[in-house]
Amino acid sequence: MGKKYNNERGSKLLKFLDRYFGIPVIFTLGFFKRRRKKPRLIEKIALLKTAAIGDTVLLSAIIRDINESMPQAKITFFTGSSNYEIAKIIAETFFNVNVIKLPIKNPFNAISIIKQYEFDAWLDFGPWPRLNALFSYFADAKFKVGFKTKNQYRHYIYDVAVEHSDKIHELFNYKNILEQINVENNNFPQIKIDANVKRDKKLIVIHMFPGGSRSYLKEWPETYWVQLIDYLTSKKYFVALTGAKVDRSRALRIYDLCKREDFINVVAGELSLRDVILLLSKSSLVVSVDTGIMHLASALNCNLVALHGPTSFKRWGPLNENSVAIQSPLKCSPCLNLGFEYGCNENRCMKAISVDTVIEIIENFIEKNNN
């Protein structure tokens, strides 16, 4: 599972242009916009989310809500390259969802693609990118909804701008957008798999590598991972280390530092996203930092331990019942809301999560599974 998407998601040039060129452009375009009311009949709906596997997993709940409330509605889901594959996997569960990948690094081509379609409702789930707002402006839609996010200056072009809150889980921010087209909000994220998949009581999946901007600040120290893996293998658990191609060398280094290599399988960089989903669904437990794989494990209803330092588990944590989110004990944690507001340049908050704390929670899962 590669990380080509970081060329889009982490591009400093795109972020610079998005802020210093995007803000005045969006304000100017919005100044002349005439606000419209929600149409009585909604049959064609567009969803816009241009990055992030985890955010897209959350949107599986939104798609299911629409499908149940408006079974006649056709959904077009516009993505970027980073979340296209997971959007396709989610869409397979439904008969009326079409996924279209936009060339985010070429906005003019992306707008050209968007303008080929007509919609009754356009829902933009991006909380801060002005580029999303630009795409939304040029979309041929009768009614447009997006976020009004503090200090992001991107809400001017929507017919309804929904306040983006840093006090609630991001899923419920998404559901607040959905309410603007009168869709009932009953579902949580869910990824469906083959019902014949059986869990392996001796398999534990560990995902050590977060994504996004300055991702190193969401990492748990390598020495901590080695201690945890050694504890698990001493109990005769088999451990699979997942990650992207760029993570493989680091995963192998951790593998070399561990005591019982026969109980460890380094699959980082070797699996497709579908293969990762299958592996997660087979596991007895997943231990992950806050990243897309964590959200996938939650949507698959895995036993899950999630490690949160700069991110708040209340904003971004797993939502399934058989999960535990560990928040760093430091007073300055969490510091992130949108993903770029880090309070320091060192992952002190992740270092403050002790190995003993994680082991204690894992032991509770192990005891439950053995009963």
C-alpha cells in the first residue's frame, strides 16, 4: 500500500497556494454569489472529499444514511488519489454510488471533470481546503453545502455554511452537513467483508506509521514498539507489521531489534488496501496510532487499541464498541483539530504513553477473547 498520495496531501506548494491565493479568490467569488434554497426533490447528490483514508471511512456512514433515507438518490463521490481506492471499496456495497478521482494537482482539469455533471445537492466535507471550495463553486448544483471553519475563510460560496466544531467527533460534523438535505443520521462507519472470514485468536496486527502533515509527531517511539512486540511474542502471539512501501525499511529495522523473529511477519509495503482490510478482519486485535488504518479497523469492528497524542480521541477516535482509545496524559495533549496546529516539534505526548499502559489494555482484550 503505497504513499503516492502524499504528493497531493502533503504538498507545501499546494498548501501555500491554497491559503494565500485561495482565500481572496473564494471571498471574491462568494461576494457575487446568490444563495439558493434546498430543492424539493433531490435525486442526484455529489460528495466531495479529496484526501485521507480515515476521513473517507467515516463517510461510509454518510453514504449509508443517504442510501437508507433516499434509496432513489444517485451519489457521485469525488475523491483525490489518496482516498480513491477506499472510496471504491466502500461504494461496492451500494448499487448507486459512482466514484470519480480528481487530479488535485491540476485544478483546471479537476474543474473540467466536475462541470460534466449536474446535481441537485453538492456536499463538501473538507473543513479547511480552499481548493475544495473552488471546486464547489464551479460545480453545477442547485444547492451547495460546506463547512464554515474558524479562520479558514472558505465558506462564502455555499448556499448553507455549517459551523465546523472542534468539540465533537468529526463524524458528527459530517452528519451536520447531511442534515441540511434532511437525511436521517442513524449509521456509523462500516466496511463490509466476506462473512466467511474467521478471526485468528493468535494474530495481532500492529500499525506503527501515521500519515499526513508532520506525521512523526503522531508516532510512538520505536523502542516502545519493540518492547510491546517482545511481550506479545513471549505470549506466543503472531504479530503482523503493516505499513506503506516507504515504511518497510523502518518496519524491518524494528523486526531486527525484536527477540522472536519467527513470530513476526513484516507485510509493510507488500499488501494492497484490500489485502490489509482482509488481514485486519482476521486479527484478534489491532494496535495502531491515529491514522487511516485505525479507522479501517474500527469500521471492521476489530478489537482495537488506538494511541492518541496530538490528536483527540473525542475528535478522531475509533467508534466501535470493542475499542479503547488511549489519550496521552500530558496536559498539552491534544493540540490538533484540523491537522496542522501542532503545539511543538517533538512527539513528547506520544512518548508519555507508557508501554505498561498499552499492555494492560491488551491483556484485558486477551482475557476477554479467551473466555
